[in-house]
Amino acid sequence: MEAGKVVELSPLVRRITAGNGSVFTGPGTNTYLVGKEEVTVIDPGPAMQEHIDVITAAAPNIKQILVTHTHPDHSPGVRLLKENLDVPAYGMLTNSSKNQDQTFSPERILDDGEVFQEEEFSIEVIHTPGHASNHLCFILKEEKLIFTGDHIMNGSTVVIGPPDGNMKQYIQSLEKLKDYDIEKIAPGHGELLENPHEVADWIINHRLEREKKVFQALREATKGTPDSLVEKVYDDVDSSLFPIAKASLLAHLIKLEEDQLIYSSGEEYFIENTN
Ligand SMILES: [Zn+2]
């Protein structure tokens, strides 16, 4: 994927990838332009002027901006876009301040299930907490295409970092996608994906497999923390990724506790309730 290029994906949808590729963002954040006569921008990306310039050159007729969530690689571009354009931005907010774009102040907070009825197309809003509590997906009904932000990425595993990230909600939000008539995924990072329902199932299984390893490791050790368990649970990943893995491991421990399968006291998790 080449940053700064306008890629035509379908009659209604174009994609521009920002030049912020990294371990966390893969090839960079995808911005989507929906519509021809009037354009809805999904995720203007990081605050990179050159990226914003490509967006406005490709779409001189922007009507509104939608934001999947407020991590720094997805929404700070809103502020730059609005410097020269009088257009509204919509999304959800979070109480968390960790790793969040504090400049995002939407004209209106979106509701799960609401529909933007435009002249050329309609977009349905779906609340999908998990990666972030305020995460939204958007379905372009006419093309059965779902914009998944960081709920589903192509090519890398989504980071679930507590407390704003929540593994139990993440899996529920993946299950939720299976209620919708969708045929393609336009992720926040990476290329288009086919078969959304199968992709969701694959991710759910993958996460539950990892959860099993977490439970197993805790049972062997009888107690533990992300620090003490990471080596055993993530024996298939390079140790340079352990800092990220620990966030997901904590998310798994919290889910297991929410499911009342394990217990905690302070930072430590237990297989038996010692209280
Ligand atoms: Zn994110």
C-alpha cells in the first residue's frame, strides 16, 4: 500500500493511506472517502498536513466527517480538516485520557443503529466497544461494505489495552457483526477483506485459544500477573513484542475474572478464591 495515493475501491468508495506506517499502524491509517457528489470522510487519520491535503484535493465537496474512535492515528486529522472547512464531525467520546486524541470534539455524539441517509448512499452506525470503549463501525448499505477502524485490521492483531480496551466486549462486538448483511471489510489498516462473518469467527476463535493458554498458565502457577505469565502465554511471539502482549494478557485476565473463572487481589490474579 502506497501512502498518499487515492485508490478507487468501488463506485462509491476511495481510500487514501496516511504516511504513518509503523509496528502499530501497519502500512498506515486508512482514510475512506464515501460518495461522489457529496463526500463523507471516514477517519481523517493523524494530524499530518500532507495527508489532509491529499484528502481535500481528492474531495473538494466534503459534507461530513465520521470517526471510528479517538486513538491518535485516527481522529486528530479532524482538527486540520476543519481549519479550512466548515463541516461537522461525528463520533463517540471516551472517559479515558490514555493514548487518546483530546482535540476531538464532535458536533454530535452518534448512537448505535442510527443511519445517515444521503442522496447517493446510506451508512449505518454500529457501536463496537472492545479495542476502545468509543469504537464505531460503519456499514455502507448499498455495497454491503463495513468500515471497521481498529475493530478488525488486516495483517495484524488488534491491541486490547485495558481499561479503555475490554476483551469481553471485544468478542461480543465481533459476534455482533454477524447480525449484519455484509460482504466486505474496509479496515482502518491494511487492504480490503472478504467474508466478514468468517473473519469475525476466526478472530473470536484465535482470542479464545489465547484465553485458554492464559487460564492454563495461571492454573499451573496458581497465581500470576501479566509480567509473570507473558513468557508462557506468548511463547509463540518474539520477546520484543512482550510489552504489547502484556496489555492483551491483562485484558484476558480481566475477561476471565468477569466470567468468574478466576479471581484477583490488587495486581495479582488467582485460580482459587482466597478471600
Ligand atoms: Zn486504535
